[in-house]
Amino acid sequence: LQVSVPEPRTVALLFQPVLLRCHFQVSSPGGPAPIVTWKYKSFCPDTWAASPGGGGAARDSPGEAAGACPDSARTVRIVATKQGEQVTLGDFYLGRPVTIRGGAELSLGPAAWGDSGLYLCTVTSTSDLQGNNEAVAELVVLGET
């Protein structure tokens, strides 16, 4: 199983549609459809870098510190899951035009302020347990200037 995100960093304008691409390849096709899960993780709070043991290092983009704080210091939630053609949205995304298109592309509809963060695309296949089953896409939502 190989999962990849061809565009690891996406910059979108507020209220514009967002599409995060995720590709996967199963080495032994056939069997049950893989389960695709998109999970959202907020960026680490700025106070983490300034705290003792937080590193304090300057960084060029939030993605450089993707693992620099524990999940307990950020917001983590399921965006959507898909198996076959059945897509299930996480509670926070109900009522929004969010879906998983094609194999594993996450369509967020119009970008909202709270959408900036890291998105993990995870693919689970019972017929292929080897390889890399997860990739990360970073989304930054900008307002109009």
C-alpha cells in the first residue's frame, strides 16, 4: 500500500473551493474496498514554541512543526471517511459541502477560517498491510487583502 499527497502544501482563499489530493495504490487489488479517512489537526499553538521544552525555534511554515506539539495541544477531528461509494462526515462537517471524491480526494467546498491546518489522508486495506498508509497535506486559508 502506498499513499501520497502530490501537493503537500495548499494555499486557498477564504470562501473559495478547496480540493486536497491524495493518491493510493494497493499492491493486491480485489477484495473489500479500502477505507479512506481524512483527519484534521490544527497547527501547533504559537505558545508551544515559546514554552520550556517547546523548542522555541523559528520556522518558515506551520508544516515544519507538524509534529512539534502533542495532539493534546491542538484540535484533532475526523473530517470524513469513505468505503466504496459511501462517505460519512464527521460531526463538525455536517451541513457543509464536504465529500471525498474519486479515490481519496477531499473536497472541502468553500474554505472557512477554521480550515487551516494539517490534513492526514489514511488508507486502510485488509488485503494490503505493507507500506505507507498515510500522507499529510497542509492547508493555509487566507482572507482577502
